[in-house]
Amino acid sequence: MSSPTKFVLDESKIPRHWYNIAADLPKPPPAVLHPGTMQPVGPDDLAPLFPMELIMQEVSTEREIPIPEPVREVFRLWRPSPLIRAHRLEKALGTPAKIYYKYEGVSPAGSHKPNTAVPQAWYNAQAGIRKLSTETGAGQWGSSLAFAGSLFGIDVTVFQVRVSYDQKPYRRALMETYGARCIPSPSNETNAGRAILAKSPDHPGSLGIAISEAVEVAATNDDTKYALGSVLNHVLTHQTIIGQEAMLQLEMAGDDPDVIVGCTGGGSNFAGIAFPFIGAQLRGGKKRRIVAVEPAACPSLTRGKYAYDFGDTAHMTPLVKMHTLGSTFTPPGFHAGGLRYHGMAPMVSHLLALDLIEARAYHQKTVFEAGVQFARAEGIVPAPEANHAVKGAIDEALRCKAEGKSRTILFNLCGHGHFDMSAYQAYFSGKLVDQDYDEAELAMALSGLPSVPA
């Protein structure tokens, strides 16, 4: 191996701006609509939930949004994150492909989520907010916001999807270590939660329900704002620090990716690695294949309908056009809890509609097999969510092998699996099974999509 395996940037190279892909789109995304008036929402409509600085980022069409220096100072705890050439995995696969991964598991919370949790907490603190409510699936986002809240003196309440609350007690313990309060959702603390439990006392929960509970808390308490870990434009924009660093590191490696792979649930880590490269392509640069990988048990991009829908189950949010399985859809309790969302980020959905990206779906047994193969070659145990990107990258490398072609593959390893070992235990004992969504429930959820005038 003539070149180093790891490419590490100096702290001075932490990006000073986030990249906003809205500036380079050939066609603007569909407007966000108020469910009552069916008119585009304005900043005042979002003010009960978010501080104005984040609202302005949400609607911005500026290509570069400055990263505040206090935020960059916190980023120095773990950024720039390393880019690693997966030599041993390449050898194990016998592929002529070159595989690189951007490793976001080095953050204090163990995933990419602090990239947006820190700025969101900082902007709220600057606006005088001292309480935040949020939702989480597997707990990566909840623990990241709890971490960020502890830095800026903000009390954080997290509604965690009940099936993940039960599956992943150590993620809950991490949130509590950082000072957050973690509540299994659906809960008896909100009208939305109580309504669900009245119909189904043993409901496993969903991200849509947890969002409803967190939004209700923020909307009904003047001293509380809401924070979201994915889906929204400002969240995806914050994550582009990943791809911007990767571009510089690949220059160090003397390489340039032909294929970029990311796992998708709500779309944030996929956007983080892919959007800067897509933006460069839209400005006349190299054309690449961009592959979004999702769970077959919650396949919004590959099976959902591109339509206007609510972001939550209780219909408290505005209407956004996205690939959706229906806001009332409850996916089965597979272990990649961070990917169990009924919809996809509107911006990611828009890119798929423009044929700028492609999507594929895998069942959980095959992605855990890929994760174990990666761990035995590279030494890092991926989170269940990240295993989807690992599987996508391995399949691309094997495709190169079958075609006898050398391509450069880049994927985002968005977090470690140190708190997910019960899932790996289930895999090794044969108890981890492939789960499929209920076709009848999906049909019912899609039949309930809101009617939006053309």
C-alpha cells in the first residue's frame, strides 16, 4: 500500500460555510404548504417552532451559509472527521474498485447528528430559548441534541419511538448522561400520544408519532422550541460539512469518486455526503452516480408515492411534497431505528424526481451481513443504519469486479454500532429476521394522503 489509508485534514480546514443545494437546482422544489389555506407557508407560520435564524436558512437560496465561529469551535472536538481508504475490504472482495469511507462515528455522540444538533442548539440559545423538544428513533439524534443542549444550557426532552426505547437502553442512558429527559413514544404526556394509546395500548411507536408529540410540546409552550434531526432543508444543509471535507480529503488522496453511496431514512447523512458533489456536477463538474440506500421494510424512495403529505402522524406539521408511505404508516420494528420514517426529505425526493440520484432497498439480514464483513476487514462496527451504506458500497464494488472495471466508490459511515450490540447478537443467534411492511396498511396509509389542488 503506497498511499496512507487515512486522510486527515488540519482543524483550519473545517469548512467556514455550509453548502445550500437550493442555489444550484435546475428547478426549485415544490413549496411547503399550510394545511388550512393550501398556500405556501411563510416565516411567521414556522416561528412557534423554530428561531428565526433557522427559519431563514430553511427558505434560503444562497449557496453559502456562514458557520458561526462558536459552532466551529465545538466542531473542533471531532472535526474534520477522517476519510479512510478501505484497502482490506477491497482485498477481501477481490475488487478492482477503490473504496473510501467518511467516518462520522468519531463525534462525541458517535454519529453525524451533532453536525446539526450543535448549530441548532446554538441558534436557539442565541434567541434566548432554554428548552427544546424533539423525537428520536434509534437514539442517535436524541443523544446528539442532548449533547448539544448540555453545551449551551438548554433542557432537552426527547420522545423516543417505543420499540427503539426498549431495544436500545444504552442510547437512552447516553441521553440521560448528557442531561436530557427521554420518554417512550407514544406517551401519556401529550394529546397526540394519549389518542394513540387509547386505540392501541401496546403501539410500538413511529417517528411520525414521536414528531407529533414533540411538536405539540413546543407549540403549546411559549418557552419551548422544536428541533428536528433530519428532513428539513436547514438540517440537510448543516450536514454538508461532511461532503465538503471529503472533497478536500479526496484531493489529498489524488482521487475523485465515480459512485457515492449513503443510507437514507429522513435524508440528512445522505445529503451531507452527496449534496456538495451533486452541486459541483450541477455547476458543470463531473457527473457521478449517487445511490441512496434504504430499508426494504420502510422503503419511502423505492415504494412511496411522491405527493404532498404531513410530516407527522397527528397532522400538526405543514404539508411537504416528498416520497411518502403515508403519515399514518407504522413500519415494523427492525433494528435500524433511525431509518423508520414514513417520508423522505423533500429536497432528496426532489433530486430523485429530477433523476439526479437513484435509490435501492435492502432487507436487514443482508445489511447486517455486510456490516459484519466490513467490521472484520476494517475494524469498525457500523450502526445498523450505516450498514445499509456499507451494503450499497459492497454491491458497487462487486459490480466493478464482475465488469472488470476500476471505479472509485465513496460512502458515508454515519455512525458506530457500539450501542447496537443486541442487534448483532440477534444476527449471530439467527433471531434477526427480515421484516416486511403490511401491504394493506401501506395501501390504507397512502389512501389517506391529503388532497392538494394542482
